[in-house]
Amino acid sequence: MSVATADRSRIDFSSTTALLAAGDLAAILLFVSVGEYTHGYNLLVDVGRVLGTFLPFLVGWLLVAGAAGLYASDAPGTLATATLVTLLSWILAVAVAQMLRATLFFHGGAALTFAVVSVLVGGLFLCLWRVMATMTLGR
């Protein structure tokens, strides 16, 4: 493992990284909220449901994004790298979320159609955010 690889796996505790993380979580929460609203749930009344749907994605994202270096000192990186790493990380995070949803601890169960929609819509929201962040926060 090279020094660059080892450095990329660390999490940088800076205000820029905090902003990236907050934006990522907002994009994921927006994806979940749009989905719940589309399925007829009231986001203000059914807060527990929204959070229950959000939690597996949150766990999956934090596990994968940290390991992928999305919160490292050199994030967000180049536009192409930021977009590709974000999308690949989201695909893996959705897989983790689906595995968690298949357990008794989370509602919803695992479904291939939901996984595909999650990758497409959630990936779009995350990638759009990361592109904007990369263009404005580029270190």
C-alpha cells in the first residue's frame, strides 16, 4: 500500500469534509423522502417510517464512503473521479442497505426493483451534489 493509498483511506476532519458529508446525507434523505412521498406517506406525520427507510442507506453509505476515501483530505478530487467514486460507492451502499432491509431489524425487505430505483435516483442526487461540490469546493 502506497502512502497515497493509505492517506486516501483516512477521514479528514475539516469543515470542507463536514460540508461534503452533510450534502451527501441531505441527498440521500431527499431520495428517501421523495420515495416515501411518492408512495403516499406524509413526511411530517410518518417521520419514523422515513427514518426507518433512511437508516439502512445511511449505514451503507457511511461504511462505503469512508472506505472509498470520499471524506479524505483530497476529496472531492477531480470531477470525473468524484463522480465515478460517488456512483460506485452508492451502488455498494445500496447493496448494503438491501442486505440490512432483508433482516428483521429494518422494514421494507430487499427487492431488486427498489435496488435499481435506489441506484438510479439516489445515485443521480448524490452525483449531482458531488459535481456541484467538486466545482465549488475543489481543494
